Amino acid sequence: MDTLNSILVCFIALQHITFLILEMFLWDTPFGHKVLKLEPSFAKASAFLAKNQGIYNGFLAAGLIWSLLTPEALFGHQLQIFFLSCVLVAGIVGALTASVGILFIQALPAAVALSLIYFN
């Protein structure tokens, strides 16, 4: 289960690195408009907010990567619980305020990873 959980945590970290790139660098580009389904005028007006969102996603990814690289197993699990909980809450808030799809893209993987930690 530890290996499966590590793979899932790595996947979630990669997701958040992708979110960082989309929000910080690609938000107001034709690619960003297409992937994120944004109107160009909205993307331009909200680009400064997206950069802020992106950096927070980067912090979540950094914490998850830290949890995988720390040599102390117990501390790594504690980090995973904290950062996965943050991802879960962010996913729930995103589903309530932006798009219900965020529940499945962001919150569900975090909930599964937290469940694996809990039952391991």
C-alpha cells in the first residue's frame, strides 16, 4: 500500500505542478483559454488572480514532493496527511465556487490517498 500511496501522491503533486503552469504562465494564452475554457477578456482581466492561485498550487506540490523525499517515514506520512488535507479542502471549495468537476479532478484523488494512509 505504501508504494500505491506514493504513486498517488506523486500523481497529485504532478497535477498541482500542471495547475501552477496553467495558472501562472498559460492562463492568458490561446492554449490556456482552450484548456481552461476561458474567454480571452476574462483571462486578461483575471491573470493576476490566476498567478496567485498558481503559486499556491506550487506550494501544495512542493509539500507533497517533500513528503515523498523525507527520509523519516512517520514525518513523511504526517506531511502527506497535512498537504493532502489541504488539497482536499481546496478541491471541495473549488467544486462549490468554480466547477463541480474540480471535485473529481482534485478532491477525489486526495481523498483516496488519505484513505490509503488511514487504512495502511
